[in-house]
Amino acid sequence: MGLTKQYLRYAHDGTCNVVASSSGTVAAITDNICAVSACENVHFYNMKIGEKVDEIRGSNKCVSTIKFSGNRRFLAVGYVDGTTRLYDRKSDGLKSFIVM
């Protein structure tokens, strides 16, 4: 009679792949889309498929905070140098239209 070993089965459940700054911010836009501050960029991820769908490259300074308006159309991005940029999510290319 031989010896048998039993092992717990490992079942990989999926990967999130969201990369963010250690002092950054994550904000949900919809049930599927979230915005993540990553160094000097803001990345948008579709959490359902686990892929990056868009990004904002607005400054060469690190992003310190991101905040959405109540209707989720406008996005304010604060940088470590004290500037704030306001973006309209409905515009082409997520261009900033106010820099403070």
C-alpha cells in the first residue's frame, strides 16, 4: 500500500493589476470604472475586465489627490506643487480647462 499526500487546491481568482502611488487616491466613477493616482498621472481602469482604459498626463509633478463632482462629470486633480487642474470627462482627450 503506497503513501499518498493530499494538497489544498489553489484556484487563481483573477488579478486586479491596479498600480497606484503609495500616497495616492482611488475613486470610483461608476460600478466598473475607477480612477487611480499613479505618480504624475491619473489612470482609469475598467475593474470588470481588469484593464486600463484611459489616463490623464497633466503635469510633471506627482498627483496628491483626485476628487469628482457630484454628477461625476468633472474631475479635480491636485498636485504636490499646489496646483489644481479641473477636467471635463465628457470632452475629447480629457483636456484640462481650468488650472489653479
